Amino acid sequence: MPPKSKKDVQPVLVEDFSQDVLLLTTVQDVQLKLGLLATPELLAPEPLADASAAPPLYVELLHANAAPVASMPAVPTAQHNFPISLEHKFRHRKGPDVIDTLINSSLEVRVCNSQSKAVLASAVVDLLPFGLGSSNIHDSLLPLHPADTQDAFKVLQGSTVSVCIRLMHQPTPVQAASAASHASSTNGSSTSGSASAAATAAAAAAAVSAGPILEPYALLSAEEAAACNVMDFTPLTATSLPQQLAVAASNAAGTLSFSIGLHMPGSSSCKAVVCGGGCLEGQQLAWNKRCRAYLAPGTVQALKALLELDQPLLLEVARYLQGPADSAADPAFPNYHALLQLDCAAEQLQEPGAMTACGCAVAVGCASWAVQRGKVAAACLPPYTPPPATARVKAGEDAPAAPPEGQAPVCAWQAAGTRFAVQLRLARPLYAAWQPPARPGMQLADAFPAKAAAAPPPAPTAADRFRAQVQAIAQELAQQYTAAAGDSSSGSSSTVGPNPQQQQSLVFELNRSGRYLAMKGQLKQMLVEVVRERYKATGSTAAPAQVQQLYNDLYVHLMRI
């Protein structure tokens, strides 16, 4: 029987995250060390033995401009464990600036008293790894830092929390109506209208409760993650300010602020790191913030090329009026919008392993003049917005007279010699630090096995010593004969060696000096040693035939020597 009335079931859409990058944040395993400040006179809280006596606590997550997310209150156990598991998805729109948005923000975890709403402890997670290619950040023992609060219950040092942040995304939109239609079709045509409607509604509700299908998401490819970098740009202070600046700040009634930007080299990927919020503090200009920028691989290579050429880094500085546009005017804005250069970065960042450069940038002229001359393609700081022509406003500072055509306008920072102290810090060094080489798997002895030690040379024999003595005597006699022949070189050239008279004189001299007897004695001694070594003589008297045989053998042996 057909139903009396039939209502169309509207498809229920699951929340669409297809255009978003999600930070799926999970907080769990909170280990608390609690203390109680029983009386205000106590200087330090006393550790709480039983943590279950503490009031209900809850965990709160804060990230960027999103609304805080809190868990349900819970009481810590006696073992100081906080039974909580909080999970939340923070959304960021996909786009070219999502990396810069993430690395310039953080995620804060707070432990709060549910009764007094006081923050007892907190921890901050730096999202820098997302700018270097990571897809998740996990710290199972993130320290909780006690807060300075008037609450009687305190969180002590040593408390920790486990935080996991994963990058997720939805590949395609998921529509619950398709799941509901599929569930309805499986029931068959025999299902009644009311039953079909109920099944459709139940399937849609199940799809909504299940939520969208999420997958891990990578902001960078593996190649980009290996070659990219992140730069922290921290403007510190500026000294030697223009004298008119204090008067302009007084006329602006506290609405004068300053911005400074760092030009990053590159072509199409050129970008700048801009920090605003600078303010006057006495005789100095100070910024109380740090700005980060993701450097794509092309920008990193362009930065290295610039530094290798020993070129300075370029910066900009400008002042702005905060508040309604029709409240005040700044006709001197172009004179305070200046181009700066930092010369120390090339030397400091080219050191192997160096990641930090500190120095002072000085003004080199007005930014508008630098753009006209092609020193920079365009200014990185926003232009001045003048008040409406109909508005009656007071000028904070009158502009100086315009220069003659073709000359540079007056730059207030350059004229005063203002020095802007800045600090640059890279997440990775441009040039890796030297590392000792790894120990080879094969030792030198394995590649070149040691050979057996060579046998020592044999000791010289008596025959060797006899031969050496004969050679020495022969060489000495040859020198004597050569000298005698030289004395008669004026004679006939066909005569070789000394003449008979000179030979007799030489023999006479050898006999007279005793050199002949010395030679003879040396040879005799060597010959005795040869005989003893060869024949092992015992000193007994031999027969004449044996002596003759001995002489014959000795003669042959000496001739062979």
C-alpha cells in the first residue's frame, strides 16, 4: 500500500575540504606534575602527592586566527596522568602562500583550570619543519612551561604532553547523498516509500558522522624539499635617526609605524620578507617581531650566486600612518621610503656550515629613485595612500623641496647616517660544513696484503772482501799511473801511459813510501782469510802433493774471483 504522504529527502553534504590544507592536530598523554600553593606566604608550591585532588582541568589549542579549541574538563589520575585525547583540524586555504602562512604561525597547547579559567601551563610547537618538506611534526615529550598565575594550583616543571600535527587534505569532495542513494538502491524495489526514506536518512546521517575522506598531504616534492630553505629575518634596532622623525611622530599622535623588507634575489620567483610594526623607543627605532620566508630552490640558487659575486643584499624601509586615511597626511613619505644595502651577508653566509648573518644596513637613496634607475625591479613595501583631496588634515612633516630634474631626491635616512641592525638566519646552511669522511669498509691491508719479509742479504764472504780489496788497490794504482802520464802530456800524443823513466820513478816512490808493502800485506791477509774460509784449515802440516793440489785449486779459485 503506497504511503499517504511522501517527503523528498534532501541530500546531506559532507563538509568540503578539497580546497584546504588541514592541520590534523592530536593532543594526548598529558603527564602533569601538580603543586599547591596553600598560602600566599609560601614562596614555592608544594608538590601534590595525589593529583586527583586537583580541580578539573582542560586542554586548549590555539593556532593562528582560528578560534581556540578546548577539550572536555577532566580530573587527573592519582598517577598524574591526564586522561584526554583532543583532536582538531585547523584549515588553511591552498595556494602559493600557504607555506609562508604556516611557518610564520605556531600552535600553542594550554592546560587550564576549568573553575578559574586560569592558564596553568603552555607549550608552543614551531611549524618550521613544514617549510622544509615535512608532512608531520610529532613530539611525544613536549615540555609544558608553568605559567605565572595567581591560581592556587600550579603545574610544575617536568610536565609533558604528546602532540602530533599531520598535514592532510581531501582529494575530492565527498557527498553524502551518493552514499545514501547507494544504500537505498541496495534495498531493492520491494522496499516501501517510508522505509526507503528512513534508510536514506540513516545513510546520510552515517556519512555526515563519518566525515570526509582525508589523505596525507605534502606541500613540497622530494626534490623541492631537498633544495629549499627557510630564512628568518629579524630587524633589531635603528640608530642615528633623522632629527625630524621625533617631531613627525609627535604630530602623528602615536600613529606612526615603520616597515622593513628584505629583497630576495631571483627571477620569476623573486619575493621579499616584510616585517612591520616598528616603533620609536626613545632615540632608537625597534621591531619586536621576526618574519620567516620560504625560499624555493630557484631562490636559494639565486641567493648563492649573488653572495658568490660579493654583492650586497637589498632592503627597504618606510614609515606609515596608522588609522583613518583622512586623519593625517605624510607628504614626506617618499623621502623616508629608502633602499638599504647589507654588505656583511656575503662574507658570513659563505662560510661552510654558517646559518646566521648579523650586520647593519645603510641607506643608499630613496626607493623611488632606485626603481627609476633599475637597481630594483619594484618596491617591496606598499606605497603611500594619501588622504582624500577633500579631507582637511594636518601634515606630520613637510616634504623637502623637490630636487632639480635628473638629481636624486633627498633621503632622510641617508642624510642622517641611520644604521639598521638586522639578523638573518637560515634553517639550513648554504654550504654544508666539512664532515670527516666515513671510515672505509675495506682496510688498506685488505687491498694490498703484506708480503713476507725479504731475507736479509748474506754476509760478505772472505772472497767478497778479497775482491773488494783487489779492486781498491787496482783503482789506486790506476790513479797513480794516470797522474804520472798527465805529467808527460806535453810529449807525443801517441804515447799511452808513463814512459819507462816515469814508471821507474813511480815504482821507486811506491817502495820508498811503504805503500807497496802495505798493499802486499793487505792482499796477504785477505788471501789467508780466503784459504781459511774455503779449506777450513786446521794448522796441521800437509804432504807436498796435497800442498801442490791446494795451490792449484786456490789459483783457479782466485782467478774466478
